[in-house]
Amino acid sequence: MAAPGIHFLDARAPDGVRLYAIGDVHGRLDLLAAMHRGIAAEISKERPADWRVVHLGDYVDRGPASKGVIDFLIEVRKRDPRYLMLAGNHDIGFLDFLDAPEPDGLFMRYGGIQTAQSYGVALPQGSAWFGRSEAALRQGHAALVEAVPKTHVDFLRSLPFSLTFGDFFFCHAGIRPGVALEEQDTQDLMWIRDVFHNHPGLYPKIVVHGHTPVPEAEVMANRVNVDTLAWQSGNLTALVVDGADKRILAMSGEKG
């Protein structure tokens, strides 16, 4: 018999561990740095026994500073392993483009132009159906491969797709109902939407995710969505859990 699910109100972090879960960044280094400063100030002032900061993926594309975001995350993880990062679909899409450029894949259609620009590389605009030059795409791809440091590729390839702490399961997009957490498919963890969002029952753990933009953090009985479209709205959001206490932490800046 399946274990009963957990309601958000009853969910707890591990004893003595404060959890922060930060939503989709999408190249907004300014907001990410502000969020880290806010978290650091809280930790310095309140002195929790232990803590973890979980980033829920989608560090690149759309916003202006994808390269800077990855530099920042590499440095903070090197400085303290309690900073944890998960893979998002855009992060994997970036790796896929570096391996084999598709003119109409995720990277080219949904913000990869801005990612390339952050590395100092210009990629052709528009769609293949409207006359994009394949030669220009190949040239831009070669320049991008040259510009992206190996440390960035290694970082993105190192990212796990999920983490669990206490009564909380962290992933980028969500989970497939009826499938055990340890058996979730990585495509679902990065891409799933409606079947996950619309599931009325409780999950084995509270699923904390991003991927689907909402105007403000969406707190449900079985999941919490902290993707508040930071790259465009100027609002980056995190869930904070300390024991049984939960709250939303938000950082605001200029709209994209």
C-alpha cells in the first residue's frame, strides 16, 4: 500500500536545517545576487544550526547575464557546498545546443540568443522558416563553443535533477503522479506541467518547483511553485522552511 501523502501545512524540514529554495533565475544575476545577500544576512543574524540553499534550475536564457549567473553559482558552490543547484530544461537545452545546434530547438527559440550575447557571441535571429542562414548558425555555434569555458559545461553537466530534504522534494518542473519519487523520469522532472499541476491528491512529499511562471509564489496543499518570471517581472522568489515554519522570501528589481 502506498504511503499517505503529506499536506503542506504538516510538512517539516529536517531538524536543525533551514531550507531555502530559489526559483528560475534566467540570466538575472542582479536578482540572484540580491537574494544571496538577503539569505546571508538572515543566516548571519539568526544563526540556524544548519542550512541549505537549493536553486531549482533555469539559470540561462532570456535574461541578460547568463554567463554571470553561472560564474556566480560556480563560485558560491566552491565556497560552501551547502549551496545546491538542480538542472532545469533551459540548462540542458544549452548543453544540447553546444553539442549539436538545432535552428528551431529550445535554445534558439526561447532565449538562447541572450545567453550567447552574455558570452560575447552573436547568433542569427529569426526562424529557419523565414530564411535563417545555416552558415551563420554554424559560425555562431562555433564561436559560442569557443567562448563557453569548460568549467561552465562541467558545472551544467554536474547538476542533479532532484533533491530531498525532510518532507520536501525539490525539482525543476514537477513529478508524474503515481510514480515513486525515486523512479521519476528526468524528462518529467524538467518539463512536466498540466498532469502534475492538476493532480488533486497529495504527493509522498511536498514538491517544490519552478518552470511554470506565476505572478506570485503558488502555495498548494501538495506543491509550491516559486517561478515568478524573474527575467521579465523583476521578482525572484524563494520558499523558506525552518522546522514546521514556512514563508516566502522575494527580491525585486527592474523589470526585464
